[in-house]
Amino acid sequence: MYSSARIDPGRVRSLFEREQAAFRKRCPQSGVLAGRAKSSQLFGVPMNWMSRWPGDHALDVEHAAGAWLTDVDGHEYMSPATTAADVDRHTGLFAELADELTRPG
């Protein structure tokens, strides 16, 4: 069940920073390629509105097949074209996020 508890902005910032650090560590090659892209693309991305996405850099995809993407660091992901409702139906993702964001400290 979803909670109506207040979401602490400081907690959200802390979780965001933690996830950013984990992303940088998990996807170093994407970071290298993002740095190179800055020399040839505006803000290092193919479309300038992408520069407003959260995070230091985008994920670079090396291979895609069906609903799956593989990044340049070898990690597999479900395509963003798969709807959030599809993911939640199988994983309970929304409930987990609500629990994480409303958990103290």
C-alpha cells in the first residue's frame, strides 16, 4: 500500500547522490564516452534537451535486441520503451520506491 507520509527533500537528495555515485562506479566507460562526446556534440548529447536529464552523463548503449539493451560496460537493461506499468505489474517497483522515499534517515 502507498504511504501518505511526507517525503523529506533532504532524503531524496541523499538517495540521488548515492545513486549517482553508484552509477559512476558501475558505468565508467559511459562516463569516458560522455567526456569525449562533449568535444563534438552540444553539451555532449545528441539533442540539447537531453542535457537537462538528471545525472552526470547518459548511458551508452552498445547493443540492443528486442526489449533489452546492453551498455558499453556490459550491463543489460530493459528498454525504456517498456512501460512503467509493465515493470510494476511484475516487480512491485512503485511500492518499493514509496517505501524507500518515506523511510527515515
